[in-house]
Amino acid sequence: MSPVALKGIGFYAPEKILTNADFEKIVDTTDEWITTRTGIKSRHIAHPTQATSDLALEASREALKQANIDPKDLELIVVGTSSSDMLFPSVACLLAEKLGAATPMAFDVAAGCSGFLYSLSVAEQFLKSGMYKNALVLGADIITRFADYSDRATSVLFGDGAGAFVLTNEEQGEEFILDLISGCDPYGTDKLLLPAGGSKLPASHDTVEQRLHFIEMNGKEVFRFAVKISETLIKELLERNHIEIEDIDWFAFHQANIRIIEGAADRLKLSKEKVMISLDEYGNTSSATVPMTIYEYWRKGRLKKGDLMVMIVFGAGLTYSIALVRWPL
Ligand code: ACO
């Protein structure tokens, strides 16, 4: 089996920025509350004319350019998203059209905020098996469209964005993903959901009146789950790869809440300098947080070729995923 290598990365955040001061005019909140309870200072919000595939397009173009791959040669597109342009077709197919791709296999992965790592693991299998030679993998979400701006506990958390990775399998390539663990705690399906708009509760006057087209979240339970699963997964990953926590150069956590990240980091006695943070600027961009955060650290020259990195995510489901990777760019 040929190694699966990372060849390009791309990023997109919409232009419009909503600060905590802006939020003080929308809901009954303060910059102080949002900062101390979440770590978020601002978030980028998609323009009304933009859909998730538009954000994905910008990030994809950049990643493909760096990888030197013509969209026409793309063989596989996998998009982790919870905010597809419409129920169907998938963001991946709409993106293929916008990119001018030829006939790639293209589909979305619905794993909440874990969508990017779930997508990465699916794409890796197609490349490892030799079925395809290249893949475009994204985390892309306009999750703010589903945030209830009359609910101060959830609306302040989210932002929009997209991150893209291009992977290839080549005999001479360097293995990017060294290990990956994913799962789902199905007893948490009621902890984080968007109740209406699907086959169970199609859109109706009632669903709109009852505000069922917005995210519902049991914040405390998701918080507890996230801290616990982060600790458990990191320990398992280290153990089965026979490495010590000090051997890891970077931890790219899902950017949901600074207190979740710090809670897990404290339990594991992680050095703060190794923990990547972008939520202060971008908020929780759902499945896009990890690729966007990594891109930002890479762009600023902080990541070095050969660094050992852990990516870790959790989301609606309740899903979770962790990957050990060797940074190649
Ligand atoms: N501004 C001011 N006060 C607020 C706000 C706000 N934006 N939001 C909630 N409050 C109030 C509440 O009304 C409550 O007031 P009360 O005591 O008078 O009833 C008080 O603050 C405490 O509320 P809690 O819900 O207990 O606040 P908590 O400390 O749990 O923080 C939060 C809420 C930030 C949502 C937290 O639970 C959390 O981060 N949970 C993790 C879930 C998460 O991050 N989800 C992100 C999306 S899911 C994902 O990415 C997988």
C-alpha cells in the first residue's frame, strides 16, 4: 500500500466579523461573559448570498493550487458539514460543479463538528486501497444560519468558515496519518441537535413557530462529554502508539470552548504552548475548526515539517475522532 500524503491546504473565512461588542446589541450578554465562559472574542459570518459550497470553493482552490492538482483530475471529494446548501444534492457535488471537476466520487459526511476528521478517515481508506490517487477533504460550515439569535447561550458560540486538505497516494509520498480513532456515543443523540427540516419533522408553520429549525444544545452535558472524551482519546492514542505526551509538538482541538480545551489540557498536564487556539478569532466553525486552526498556525510559520500533531474533535451524535499525524508542509 502506498503512503497517503498531504499535499495542500486551504482556508476561507468570510469577510464580515461579528465581535462580542456587536453581540451586546443583539442579545442580553457582555463581552466579559462571552470571553470568560468561552474564550471567543469574534467570529466571521457568511454573506447572505454565500452558501456552504461557496466557502468550500475558496478553501479548495487554494489547497488544490498548492498541491498542483487540476480540479479536472480530482477523483474524490469528501465534505464534512452540518450545514449543506440544501438537503440534496450534497455540498461535495455542488463543489465539484463549481470547481469544474470532471467525474469525481463526491459526497458529504454528517458527523457534526467531527465531520472533518470523519471525512479524512474515509478518504484515507479510498486512497490506501488504491481505488483513487487523490482526494479533496473539507470541513465546511455556515453553522450560524442555524444559530438562534434570540438564544444568548448558543448564538454567541458560532462562526462560519472552511478548511481544505488535498491528499494523494504516491509510492514516494510521506505518510501523513499515523493513527486514527473514531466513534460515536449514541446515547448522546439528544444532547445536540437541529430538530426540524428532516424527514421526522419536515418544515411547517408549526416547526417555524416553535423555532425548531435552530440548534438545540445541552451545553453542560456537551461540555462534560467533550472534556472526558478528549482525555480518554488522547491517552488511548498515546498508549497504542507507544509515545509519551511530551513527544507531541501540537494539539489541534475542536475549537468549541476554551474551557473545554483547558479542562482537557489540565487533566493531561499539556504544555499550553502546544495547544493551538483560533476560537478567539473565529469562534466555533463546526467541522471547519481543525483545518482552519492548523492552516492559521502553518501560515504564521509556527508549524514545522516533521512536527508530530494530534487532531481531536467531538460533535453532534455525539461523535468523536482523534488522529496522530506527521506534518509534511
Ligand atoms: N451572556 C450572558 N449570560 C449568559 C449567556 C450569554 N451569552 N449564555 C448563558 N448565560 C447565562 C445563563 O442564562 C445562566 O444564567 P442563570 O444562572 O441566571 O440561569 C448562566 O449564564 C449560566 O449558564 P450556563 O448554561 O450554566 O453556562 P455555562 O457555564 O454552562 O456556559 C456554554 C454555557 C458556553 C454553552 C457551555 O455550556 C459550553 O460551552 N458548553 C459546551 C458546548 C459547546 O461548546 N458547544 C458548541 C457547539 S457543539 C460542538 O461544537 C460539538
